[in-house]
Amino acid sequence: MKRPSLHDLLTRLGPVARPIILEHFIPNCCIATCAILRRVLKYYGYSSEPIPVSVIIHNARMIEALRRDEVPERGAPGRDEWFRRTGAYGVGIVPESAGVSFLKGYQGFGGHVVLRVRNLLIDASIAQASRPQWGISLPNFLVTEATPGFLRGEHISRDVNNCRLIYQRITDYSFRTSRDWRETDLFIEPVRDILQQLTNEVIHA
């Protein structure tokens, strides 16, 4: 089998990974998603590294309000009413958010996990943070550059669908103790199904 280029592989992987993974896992499955995609990438000869991150997403109105320095400080009187009135909104998957609804099921892990492949970051579960009612609709598969600064702890930002995503590396690797990282039997079917979609061949588990 001729190995596809990384660009071609990710282009083909993007449309199929998330739908197949959601047949086996709940939407907030960043840990399992990375475990599955590591195995898919390895099949094609590409090594990858899981990177724990925080990620904050701002909608278009929040981006503009931040640019104008109009966002009330935390605890300021009328702050909640300001958000309702302006439509500005942000959502974060960050260490202090462990236990909120979109992270339940991950043993309290506070953060998000993406994969690094060469100089790229792959986030195939960021759609869990979509909030269409606030103008936040995120893709099923996002690829961005892993800059040297990011790997040293600096934040990177990416504008997608009129939203701004801000990623920053964190040092919490406790996700490796999660069932969704360690129990390899959970990954057999989704890995097989993804590979069959990519190769148009029957892959035996």
C-alpha cells in the first residue's frame, strides 16, 4: 500500500472520523478521539502525540466587544444582562471547568486533548463546544499549525466560522488514566470502521 501524504490523509479523514466515533462515544470524547486517531495514523505510518490544552471560543460579537474593551469584568453588576443584551458569548474547555456538562464522563479531567502530527494540531472533537444559539458552530475536524511558541506554552488562535478559538498547552496529563485512553478494546470497532472508509477494504479487527 502506497502511503498517502499527510495532507491527503487528513483531507480524507476529516469527513469520516467524527461521525464514526459518535457511533461509539458521546460528543465530549476528546480523549477517545485522540486514542482512535493515533491508531489510524499509525496504520499509515504517521506517529502522533496527544497534547492536553485549554481552548476558549468566542463568537463574533464577543470578538468585537473584546477588541473594543467593552466586556464587563467578572462579578461586575449587570454582567449577565450585558451578555444577553449584546449577544456576546464565549465557551471554554479549561482546567477550572472540570465537571461542567460537556466534560462529564472524563473523571474530572479539566481540559481538552488534541493530537500533534509533525507541525500540525488535529482537533477532531471541538464540535462538542458548538453553541448554535450563540452563533458558535464548529467543524468536526480542525487542523491548525503547532507553532514552536505553542509548544512552549504560548497561546495560538484560529478564526473559524466567524468564531475565534484560542488554544494553550497545559501540563495535565491525567487523561492517560482515563478509561477512554487505556481500554484498547473500546477502539477496535471505530478504528476498523474508519480504516474501511479510507481504504474501501474490509479491515478485520
